[in-house]
Amino acid sequence: MRRDGGVIVELILYLLITFGAIIMLMPFAWMVDTSFKLPGEVESWPPRWTSENFKKERILRVFIHRGGSTEHFEGLSLSEFMNIAFLKVKERKALNLRIFDDPPRRGTLEIRIGREKADYARDIPKEEFEGLIEKLESLDPIPSNLEKLLRKIRSKDELDEIDMENFVEDLLNIMYYDDSALLNRRNFTENFGRDLKKSLSFLEKYGPRLVKKIEDGKIKEKFENLLGELDEDIFLMEQSLSDYKKGISKNLKDVEVRDILRKVKELVSNDPRKLEEEDGDHSKIFNLVHRRVILPVERWHNLLIFHNDLKEFLSKVQTVELKDNIIVARIREKNSKEVVDEFRQKVMESKLDRETKDAILRIANEDFEDLVNLFIRWMDEKVVKLIIGKLKVDLKKAINISEQLNGVLSLFEEIASDREELKVDMERYLGEGDLSSAFRVIENVSNSSVKILKGKIEKLQKIVGNPEILSEIISTRWKLLEYL
């Protein structure tokens, strides 16, 4: 009996020792396991032993980066400012996707573009683009955001000066993709519903009074019946909008647009102005009803017609089809020989001047990983040397002037970051070294940084003294920025 008891005691001791050993090894095992985890998994709670890193594939969350920044540019380092400026270059025809997840380090990245193969356009024929602009300009009344978009191209003398791809992209954003997009299901039903309520309110409040002002009995009856039909049609249209507000897709589907368009066409056909042929004496009354009841509805009628025109335009220009609905991007090491060789080739084929090309290639050979920062340092040194040569100042003062200039240019970029119509003229003046004209372009922008910028410009002008030399320094600095 004692022997059996001793075995049990020994067994318990061994179990305790084993359990203790496991407990002691747990921190080491956890450390090893953590080393294989993704950054987001390390910070997640509750902690897990498993990791997505061990799987053959994982899904990443991404969103389209449309440019712009909520950062105050003056608070950014010069390197960060340059990187933002690089993303804003108009000539780059690229879709910027920002990964809102743990970044991939190896393998391939698959980007799925919907369920079907995507169509796209290699270029936009001028005649098709001109036709689209004519249809857009014919909208009456035209929504304010589309009117603002049109103003950008009305300032251009020739069609060749217009960036057609950027214009179409902005147009598609306004129509379908922005938060305030016109054909967004929620926006359309709410805004259209608001206009319908205003029309109904006008009919209920002033309709009977307007009918009483008609003296001719026959016309009076027709007008009263017409207002009654309008009231009923608008009420039914408003009630039906709740059906269109529900849906899986973010935007209205084509079949829904056709259905709404059919109903709206019937509604606007009851325009009281057609009674002017029989009774011209009361044209003011008929025009008032048209302006307060028909016109708000007609605005949406015209917008839906333009939607069909835009779809037709896209079908004509988007003639190339992707081979698959999946784009596969191979993730390459940043400093791999393949990447470095490809970069060198692009530099050699670029339109950069010889001095800049040599500087970039030299830096790439020395330290490719820190290329951007080293190139920025080279640009700073070039500007500082120019300041020393032109103003005959010591190194410390030249560096101070260079830093002041960087602050001024950063503020210019911040203020005009979301105002493309101002940015074009501003950048042109900065390229010419004309600070005063560049400031006049953005001085009326509602931004607290404008006053700060004005003070910085005055301070810089006072330090440099010579306007011509300052203009040359600014022009040189801005052209160097464009190299990025």
C-alpha cells in the first residue's frame, strides 16, 4: 500500500516538475511565436498564438488614395513634404492604393477589380471629349459642382491645354465616387426629395390663389387640373424615392435611372407654360409655376439624361479590356538589383539635365535605400551654394534663407492643395520665381495659413533684399522640387 502511495507521490512530483518546466518555457515560446506575427497582431487584444503570417494567402484592406492631405505642411519634414508633392504630380497616370493593414513583405499582391473584366481607355479622342463637354454645358440648370469643374477648362484657350484624363476623372468623382456624388443612392434620393417637397409646398400654399387669378373659365379649369396632376405626380414621385434609397450598390443602377427618368419625363411634361398659347395674358403666373415647381424637377431630369450621355461616352472610349479581373503585383525587395537597374534606366531616359542625372545616379550607387533623403540634401546644398554665390553671405545665413524658403513653399502647397483651379497658376508663378503673383492667386482663400504665409514672404524678401536674386533662387528651388 505504501509502495502504491509512493508511486502516486512520484507521479504528482513529475507532473508538477513538467508543468513548472512548461510554465518556465512559455515566455520563450511566446517570444518565438511573436517574432513570426504581423505588426497588427502583436498589438491586438486578446492575444492569440496563431498568426495570419503562417497562411498561404491573406486579405488586405485597401482604399483609393485620391491625393490631398489633412496634415499641416509646415509641420512636415522636407522629406515628407517632397513625398507628398510627388504624389500630387498631375502627369502620373496611376491609381494610388493605400494599404490600411499590415503591409505584405513577400509573395504577390492580387488586386481584384470587381467580378467582371474591367474596360479602360488608352486615350480619349478629341471629338468624343468635345461632344461630352457640349452635353455638359447644355445642362440647364447645371449643378454647382459641375459648373465649378467647367470653369477649369473655360480658362484654357486650346483643347490641347486641357488634361482630358484628369477632367474625366474629376467628372466621374462628382457623378459617382465622391462622398457627395450626385448619383450616389443616398445623396440623390435625399436631394431630389428635398426639391420635390419644396415644389409640393409651393403648390399647396399658392396653387389655389394662382387659380383664382385666372379669369377665363376654360383656361382656369385647365390650369386647375394641371396643378392637380402636378401635385399628384410629385407626391407619388416623392413616395417612390424611398424604394430607390434601398439597395446593395452605392450608386443608382441603370435600370433604376431609366425608371426614374421615365417618371420625371411624365412629370415635367405637365409644364403650365403650354397654356400660354391659349392665354398669353397670364404668362407671368404660368412662368412662376414653371420656375418654382417644374424647374427644380427638370434639373434632376437633365442630370439623369447626362448620366446616360456619360455612360455612352465611356462605352466609346473604354475599348480595351483587361485579360482578367485580377491584377497581380509581385512584391520586390526595395534594394534588389532588378529594382536598382530599372531605376537607373528610367533616370537615363528622363528629361532631367545632365547635372541632376549624374547626382541621382551617384547617390543610387552609394546608398539606394536612402536615395530620397540624400537627393533632397543634394538639392539643399545646390540652393545654398546658389545663395552664397549670389548674395555673398556666409554658410549659416545661406542655410537660414534656404530653410525660410522651404517654409514658404510648403505653405503655398498646403493652401492650394485642394484647389486645382488655383494651383495651376500658383505653380506657374513659382516656377518663374514670382512670389508676389503666386501669393495674389491664393490670398483670398479661406485658410488661416494665408496670413502666416504673407508674413513669411515679407520676412524672406527683407532678408534677401534683391528681388531679382530672390526670383532666381525661388525658380531654381521650385524646379528642383519638380524633379521628385
